[in-house]
Amino acid sequence: MELDYEDLGKRFDCACGDVIEKLSTVYATDYKGAGPEKLSAFLELIQKEFDAAETTFIRDNKIGSDARALQDIKAIAKSYARKCLSDYSKVA
């Protein structure tokens, strides 16, 4: 059965949206206005959360041996993480 890469990408977009929602809540409750050292920790958390989402999605969808799927998922995760890092870096 052929893998539907478009559907896979859309589902991972949703997973990344969930990560952003979670990070927004964490930022508001634990990091907002806490100073540059806390912001640095939050920026590290962003990368960890997207890495975890990527790993979980790959495992749950059993796509670890599909080079194209891995490439697509990693590109989407990198794009979302980069945007979050950029957006929250401006907060400082």
C-alpha cells in the first residue's frame, strides 16, 4: 500500500500545532517575564518538544524506514521549531 505523504504531512502539521499550543501555555505560566536565563531554558525546551513530537510521530506511524516520509517529517518539524525559536527570541 502506497503511503499518502500529503496526509502524513497534514497529520504531522496538527501534531506540531499541538506542540505550539502546549509551549504557549508553558511559556505563559512558567517563563513569561522571568528574565533572559529562563528564556534561554525555554528556547531549549522548544527544540526538545519538537524533537519529541517528531520521534513519537515517526514511531507511531511506523515510518522509520521510509526515507521520503522521514525527510518530510523532519523538514516540517524543523520549520515549526525555527519559527517558534524566532518568535520567542524576539520576546527578550
